[in-house]
Amino acid sequence: MTVQMNQAELRDLQTPLKEKYRQQPESALLTLRAEGRLGEGVTCSVNTGRAMVEAGLHPATGGSGAAACSGDMLLEALVACAGVTMNAVATALGIQIRNGRVEAEGDLDFRGTLGVSREAPVGFKEIRLRFHVDADATAEQRAKLLELTERYCVVYQTLKSPPRISASNA
């Protein structure tokens, strides 16, 4: 059984941080890191902070399906971030969610990543995020909950407005 955080508890956790970030904006700037080790076959092991995940080729590109697919992991990161954000926003708004589920699905044309067709894009062509929420909330409250979840979800916003990205040999 999970214990829900209430508005006051969330405010108590976040108020000192918000004040610190207002007074010292530079303290809010952090660099998050991830690291992986190339493994046997065509795999890469990534330490998630909770467990080691071995990522490999998706079956549509020749993988066995035994290793995690990084495309699936991207969608899972979106679901996790959106779910946490929605929970926090609901708590801040005083909306009690009895039950909720977040789904993400994305469309890929594997001809692109396999180099079969230059016209086929490499990467997701479209990603759809859906929320199934059981709560006593008006249509206005539900719309606000979705709007603020989209606005404050780091992964959603990163995918919606991609940052500059670079790759280099070390």
C-alpha cells in the first residue's frame, strides 16, 4: 500500500528549495549523468541508480528481445516522469487521485535505423502520451492537471523542444 503525500507535506518539501532557487538561481543548475558499459554481443549495460539494465537490439533490428530496448526505455522514462509530475501537480492542486495509469506509445520505422532507406527517419515519428485518472475532479480541474503536467514534466518538455545535443570521442 502506498502512502499519498498531502499538499502541506509537498509544500514543506518544496518551499525551502523554491526559495533557495529564487535567491541563488545558480544553485538550481545541475548536471545529471548516465553511463553505460559496452557489453557482449551488441549490448550496453546502464546503471539506473536502482539496478543495472542491459540494453540491446530490438527484435525488429535483429535482437533476441532478452535485453531492454533503448526506445522502450525512452518511453518508460517519459511515463515515469509524467506520472511523477502528474502526482505532484495533483497533490499541489488538492486533487486526490484514487487510481491512475500513464501510457506512452511511439511509432518507429526501423528501415531508418537499419540504413535500408534514407527516406525513413531514424527515431520516433510520433509519440502519444495518455493518462487514465480516477479522481473526483471537474473537467476544468482535469484540463489544468494535464496542462501543468505537460508544462512541468522534464522528459516531455525535452522531447517537445529538444536541447542542443552533441557527440564526441573522449
